[in-house]
Amino acid sequence: MAIDRIRHHFLQNLHTARMWMRSLGGPMRAGTARYRRGLREEVEHYSKVHGESKNLFEPAPAVWDLVLDKASARIESRLGAGWLDYAAWRLEKADARMLSLGCGAGGVELAIAAKAPQAEYVCLDLNGDLFARAREGADGAGAKRMEFIATDLNSDPYDRGRFDVVLCHASLHHLVELEHVMEGIARSLAPEGELLVIDVNTPNGFRMAEATRKAAATVFATLPERFRWNHVGYGEVWLDDKIFQPPAMMEGMECQRSADVLPLLRKHFQEALFVPYFGLCRRFFDTMYGPNYHLDQPLDRAIVEWIWELDCDSVDRGALPPESFFGVYRLKPR
């Protein structure tokens, strides 16, 4: 047991040291060696992830799909409609156009196109390897006005005309030239258009805010051992005695400037709606610890419901910062 613990701490320290060495190339900015390496890692990672998926979405444990459904219901209660339905409603007029930034394999875009097939969709992503499946999905769904373009969003010119909806679904936290991206979105929005954003809102590197770390550590310490197996933190499955805190430096482009996403959105756009959520859930139910939960087991289900309710209460009271949000943004009046 002592040997296992020593090996565990060695893996943790090795992972942190490796991330620190990666940071020696300087800030993650376009044109740097670190940036080019991050782009390569991003493409390789998501090609592998989507290669393992059975559909157009990233594979996830069942418990993560459950809490995402709960988050969608929370958004719907504030928005007055499901957000996919809302996006489709914004695209009902003749010649409506939607721009999607970071579309991946196009699963979300196809879900909207199924509800608003007459609209035009321009879908951008760094990883053109994913587009064969995206185009196959579009053909199968009869979505004839969908274009998929491989491009680096950090340097894209954003000169494809005006759009009634610009969608950023879990994409902005992968970008480092956020000021350039925000300016491009502003140029791309039609005067009455809307920017719809779903994204994370964490300190850079997907670190936990101090209040989140303390609350998550307290909850984690109460969980039986079978819920504390870490599936992605060290490159192999390992039992954690305390909740995993990511190193400050991340691989690929993940969360390099996640702390700047929301402030820059509010600087460049008028916020029409903001729905915060996941003060705790992301730390317990995503791909790291999520595979430990079996929803047909009463205890597992009860823990999920308890953490979800605690999450909502903590976020709504302001006791914890939200780690995810849905927002509707419009051009600021001139």
C-alpha cells in the first residue's frame, strides 16, 4: 500500500512537471512554438475522441449526459424554450444564416438544422479530419445548406458576411486570441443577430476557484472509495485520496484562457441572458470520475441528485462561482 501511494504521488508530480516544461515555450500565443504544438495536440486528441464515438458527439459517461440534461432544463426554465429550439426559432426567417465556431463533428449544428432546415449554416473548426462524418450526417439529415470549413479560429478573417445567429458551443475556452475572435464575431453578427454561447468559466488551466476547491474537497472526502477512481488524470486509472486539481498548464488548447471568456464577452457584447450552472458537478461527473457512477444503483443516483441540488443552491446563492454558463449576447448600441 505504501508503494502504491508513492507511485501515485510520483505520477501526479510527473504530470505537473511535464505541463510545466511545456510552458517554457512562453505564453500560448499564435505563432509561438508552444502554440503550434498545442494545435497539433488539439487535432490529434479530438480525432481520437471522435474516432471512438458512435455518433457525432464526444463520448461521455451516462452520468454526464444526465447532468447535461439537467443543465439544459435549467436553461430552458430561464430562456422559455430549449436552447436548440430557441436557436432554430431565430433562424425561421427567409435567408437566415448561422455561423458556428468550433463545430467539431457537427452534432449540435445538425440538431439545429433538423429544426430549421431552410437556413444556411457555415461551420468552422480547426480539425478538418472530423468533417467527413459531419458531411455524411448532413447528407443523411437532408440538410443541404451546410458548409464545413477547416480553419484556425485564432486567425480566421471572419469575412463570410452577416449571420442571424453565431453559435459558440464549448469552443471559446479552446482559443487564445480571444480579442480577435470577439471582434470577428461582432463583425459577423447581423444588426439584430444574437450570439449564443455555452462554455466553461474557470480559472485558466481548468483550475478550481478556492471556494470550489474547498467545497469539492469536502464532498469528495465523504464518498465511498468506488466513486474516487480517477480515469483521466494520470494516464491510467488510479484511486484518489483527494479530489484532483489540474496543473496550471494544460495540454493542447484546453482552457488556456478560460478565465477571460466571460469578461471579454461582457466587454464586447450586450448580455441579454446569463444562466450559470455547474458549481460542482463538472468535478464529479465528467470523464474523470463519471465512469464510477452506475445510474441503476440507488446510492449512485442519490449522490448525483444530492450534488446537483447542492450545485444549484450554491450557484444561486453566490456561494460558488459557476464553472459553466449559457449566455445570449447582442451587439452593443452605437
